[in-house]
Amino acid sequence: MIEVRLHGRGGQGAVTSAELIAVAAINQGKYAQAFPSFGPERRGAPVQAFVRVSEHPIRTREKIYFPDVVLVLDPSLPSIVRVTSGLKEDGWVILNSHKSEKELREMLGWQGKMAVVDATKIALEELGLPITNTTMLGAFLAATGLVDQGYLEEALEERFGRLAEKNKKALARAIKEIKIYQ
Amino acid sequence: MGKRIAKEVSIAIAEAVKQCRVDVIAAYPITPQTHIVEHLSELVANGELDAEYITVESEHSAISACLGSVATGARTFTSTASQGLALMHEILFIAPALRLPVVMVVANRALSAPISIWNDHGDIMAERDIGWIQTFAENGQEAVDLVYHAFRVAEDRRVMFPAIVNIDGFTLSHMIEPIELPDQEQVDRYLPPFRPRYKLDPRKPLSMGPVGIPEIYTEAKKAQDEAFKNAYKVILKAWDEFEEVFGRRYRPVETYRMEDAEVALLIMGSLAETAMTAVDRMREAGKRVGLVRLRLWRPFPLRDFVKAVKGLKVLAVIDRALSPGATGGPVGTEVRSALYQVPGRPRVVNFIAGLGGRDVTVEDFEEMADRAYVYMKKKPKEPYEMIGVKE
């Protein structure tokens, strides 16, 4: 079972991203849970969302304490939230940032697997909005390969209708432009 | 057959209610139930569900409208949680006494104070004695399936009692997970139209809910109690029929790895899944631990429960609600009483856990089972203990 924690700000679509990963995984025949951090949420405030994906039925209702993957949608979060908290040693931190590997490693104090893409730039160019959730799904795919791109694109189409095309383009660009530091 | 899809449990419940072809929904939004009634109001507004959606100014009005509606022979649904359920309190008793089969989903949430929007069973345990059929769902699939079952049982002429399906707030209500929604044809086959023998109809006037003077009140209550006990058979039969139509089997009491168990955890609701993982781990470590889950809470499945715990040395009952000053949590006291007359009964120890959204982890369940092992040899000092308190 793979456990994922998403960090975003209220309104950026962290919960939607979590949902899209779960939808893709389930349509692909796997088992998944997606859930928000339970409680009231405010626009702009740091929020979390969670996903579990497994080949077998998932039999736990615990919160996620030790994720395998951390996906950060907002570039300003790593300096104010300890995004690597509880992250497994061989886990992935996937960031939206234009910063260098060295700068990011120093800021996070993280020596493990890291993937970085400037998702805000891509989202602005492709969607005209700094909403990075679908772009970061591309980064998530490229780093983890946890779900198939086809199923994820299908989930995007179902969710966004005619806006899906743009989001798929942003997602594809993230896959191409991602920098992976093992 | 239906298709397996990813759905938020609340949305799936609303879709199931739609498939049940409800005539009337009267509800007031409250966290964490809101998504259910929000989606139903959308379905009605979009013309996808031909029903009357009555917006009301409070839960007291919501349930009052539901009673009036079902009394006219309309299939009726509502949903609430916590303070909302508490506000319905005085009306809740009237529904079963007048034999009005409303179906309600309660997204269980703690009661104030302190204000908490998070999950425990405090809200529903305060309504233990209202006389409604009450079930608890373990996962999203079961939540949906229990809704079809609730209508099927409640409206059966041999039953005619209202029913509550309990789902854990957030832990279930806000979870996106795989759910198989059946085809409409299957639901129609399972759930016949609602045809009450007596209903409010201006062409055939009758009175409902007159005064019960001391000469008849006791008899009325005795009749209600007998009928409620008799509902048990129909509840089981409806689950048998459910299996025939939908292929999934449900029983009032579920057991997990109980063959040869000496210690068992007993729980209601979605935490049973986490508890199963704990049981697996302890079994691997050679401990003979099992799990009992009550799906049906009212009417209490006494005989099936006693059978399920036979041969145990210690039964650790986990309550998700506190009953201040009592001899245990609501489930703990119930189970002790149920077992008192049973020869060779297991020792019942009672833990209170998971209040107001406090997570109950696999480790917590292991700890409770370990304590149960200690109490196999030595009697606990207190009738119940609270788990996970920061001191």
C-alpha cells in the first residue's frame, strides 16, 4: 500500500488532486481511499489531503502518519510547513518550485528522493491561472508511476469536461520538465 | 450488475436514496452530513429525482415534516448529525409509536461542548431508546447497502418502524473509495413501492397520535415493543433477499478470526476495519485474538451476539461515547447486561476510545487487546477505562 499526503492552500485543489488519483487507481482496478484533512477549511490557509492506493482491499481508517509520497502544490509552503514530517526514508517529496536542488535540500533538510517542477510557471502558461493541482499530478506520475497516465487523463476529462484539454497539456509538460533527484 | 466506481460515500448515499425513488426529503444541513442532502437537493433541482425537497429552518422541523410526509404514504428520507439529531429528539420517539417508517442517515459526530464537528457515537447513543431500527456501517459499500435495506425493512407491513443508518462522520462521510452502485432494475426488484395499510387521506379521514390515557398507554407501549422485537426476523429476511438480488451478504453480528479466539474486540462502525488489521498482526504474533462487530444495534441481536462470543475468555468492548457516571459506555453496559444470564460468559472489559475525532490506530487496538489479556488473570479496578488520554 502506498500512502500519499498532499499539501496545498485552501482553494488550490489539493482535495481534487487526491480524488483524481483515487479515481484513476480505482478505474484501473486497484483499491484506493482519498480524503481531506477533516475539519473546517479556509481559502488560502495551508491544507492537506490524503490518498491510499493498494493492490488489495484497504482495511484501515487511520490517518496517514508516515506517507510514502508527499506532494506539495504551493511553492511557499515548504518554508512554513514541515512538509517532510513523517515521510518514510525511502519516500518521495515532490515540489512545485523554481529553486535549485541545493536550495531546496537545505530548506527541507531532506537528503532522500526529490522531484521538482516549476508548476506555477506551467499552470500560468497553460491554464492562465496559478492553480497547480493538475500540473502537479504530472509530476506525481513522473516520479511515482503509481497510476497510469491514461486513467488519470480519463479522470481529468470526467471532472473538467472541456477544460480537461488544457489541464492534460499542463500535466504532460510537468512530466517532461520535471527534475528528478534520487 | 452495477459498476465499481470511485465515489465520496456521502454522494453514493444520495445516489442510493435516489434509486430508492423517495417522494419527499426534508432536511437541514449540518457538518458532516451536508454533502448527502446537498447532493439530493441538486438531484431534485436538476430534475433527476422526482421528489419534493422541503427546505426547513431547523432539524426539529425537518423531522416533523418527515413524519407528516410519511403519514400520507410518501417514501421519506432525512439526514442529520450531532446537535441536529439532538434537536430532533422529542419528535424521534413519535415516529415508531405512530409506526411511521422514515429512513434517516446519521453521519455520527460528537456533541458539544467543547464544540466538535468530528466523529464519535455520542450523538446516536443519546438516542438509544427512541425505538428506531439502528444499524452501523463499516465502509462506503455497506453504508449504501444499508440504505436500500433500511427502506425495505422499515416499510414492510410486518415492521412499519423508522430506521437509522449510522455512518461515521468524516471517516466515512468524506471518504472517496470504491463503491458498487447497483442498477436501478435491481433496486426496483428489491424495494417494492411503499403501500402502508393506514395513511392520512382526506377521502378516508383517520386520527394519528391521540392521547394515551393511563388505561391504554401501557398496552400501546407493549404492542410497540412486541412489534419491534418481531421486526428482527424481517431484518434478517431482508438481508437474505439482499444477497439474492445484490450478491452481498450481511448479518446482524459479524465476526472476524473468532475460531479458537480467547480474547475479542467488539466495536461498531468504520473503526472495525482498522481493528481487523490489528487482529491480523496479533494473530501473526501468536495471540488468539478475534473481532466481533455489531452491524445491528436496535433491536439488539441478543441470540446472535451470545453465539458470536461463545468460548471467549475476555471480551473488550470499545465504546465511542461516554455515559458520565454510568457503569460503562452505552455498548459496554448493554453487552454486560446481555451476557449476565449466560453461563460461562466471558469477562467484559470496557474501553472508551475515539471521542471527538481522536484517531484510533492499529496500535491502540493492540494495546486494548493486550490489556484484555492482563484482565484475563486479574479483575480490572474500574468498570471502564478511557484510551489515549494525554496526561
